[in-house]
Amino acid sequence: MRQDYKNYVHHLLADKTINPHRKALILRESSYALVEELFESPDVEKALEESKGIIENFVNFMENEPESMGHLIGLSSHDFYTYTHSLDVGIYSLGLAKVAGYSGHELFLMGQGALFHDIGKRQVDIEIICKNGPLDDEEWKQMQKHPEYGLVILQETNAPEEIIACCFEHHENSLGNGYPQQLSAEEIHPMARIVALTDTFDALTTKRSYNQPMPPSKALDFMAVKLKGKYDPDLLSAMYETLFKMEKHKEKLSK
Ligand SMILES: [Fe+2]
């Protein structure tokens, strides 16, 4: 963890003259560079250890600012890169897990699991990752291997089972037709269910080369209707609740 980042964020979060929306923006932007650095690191064990500092900052922010998720959730308008996507999924998963009752060490594991859920993509050909358009069958087959690649990478470290489950099971779904194991709803690890939801939510609300982003509430409606049955209904309601609070907050700000 770079010391200058740590000091900077520490001061930022303690500064009462900066409003929460601006804090959310700066915290997110300053963390992107660090996540990119972690993702480039060949030493995954070390990257996992260093990720704790980033997660700690977001957990502190959420603890000190009751409407922090509302501020964080509407900010994602970046292009879709693995590391920006991973940080956003990490942030949303922390917020959702908090609403679902997670705290302390479990919340940290949730953040790490979500941050590293796509670590297996480093084994997928870069041309496929960056392809400007839909994937063909062969490319799609390789892309769908990323949970298994991630499993192998994380098993070489001493990552706890929760982190491994987020990586290996985040493309499973409650209908039992996900991949790679086609697990049933109850078989999917509770933390992986959270990542499955926030992963799709972020993909739908982020600008990619071949599709336009949906506004957050449209994305949740799409998941509830078009992707019906795939996600944990309690988690989906919790996500709606978070969004609703955010919209109320924006109304207040605009008055
Ligand atoms: Fe994935």
C-alpha cells in the first residue's frame, strides 16, 4: 500500500469541510489507480493483503456517512475495464452486504472476494477481453473459463474459502443454469450471490464499447423482470432500497 495514498485518504475522510458526495468521488477515483496496480501484480497473495487498505477506507466511509452508498452508486460512468469494474463491484457488494447484516471480518472478506472476483480474467487472451463487439463461440468459451482460472490462481494462495467462492461461483445463478457448476440457489455461497447481483448491475450500468449504459433503476427493473429468478430476491429488494434512498437524497439536494 502506498503510504501517500493512505495519508491522503485518511485526511480526506476526516475533513469535515468536504461534503460526502465529493468524498465519494475522490475516494473512488484515487482507489482506481491502486486497484489497477494490484491487478498488474504477479504476486496475488501480496495483492490480496494490500487490498485490505482499500476496503478499510470504503468500510470507514460507509460507517461514518449513512448515505455513502447513495453517493457511491451513481458515480460509475467509466469505460468498462476489469479493474474499474472490479472496484465498483467491490463497493456495491460492501454496501449490499452491510444492508444484509454483514459486519467486521466478514465484511472485509466480502470486499476482497468482490474485488478479486474476476482475477481469472488475467488468463484470458487480452484480445478477447478488449474485443470491440460481441464474442464468437470460441471466444465466449474461453471467457467462460475465467471462474475456473481464478480458482486455480487463488488456490495457490492462502485465500479463505469465502474469497474463493466469490471468484468461482459468481456466474452461477438461482435458476441453476449458470457456470461452471450449474449450482442450485441454496448451493451458491451467500457472498457469491451478492457478487452475482452487483456484477450484473455494474455491467448493465457501465458504458461498454457495444452497449449504452442503463440508469441504475432501469438496470434493477431489467434484472427483476427479464432476468427473473436468477438473483436472490431479498438481495434484489435490498438493492432497490439503497437506490430509493439515493434518489430521495438527490431530490433533497436539488431543492
Ligand atoms: Fe466474471
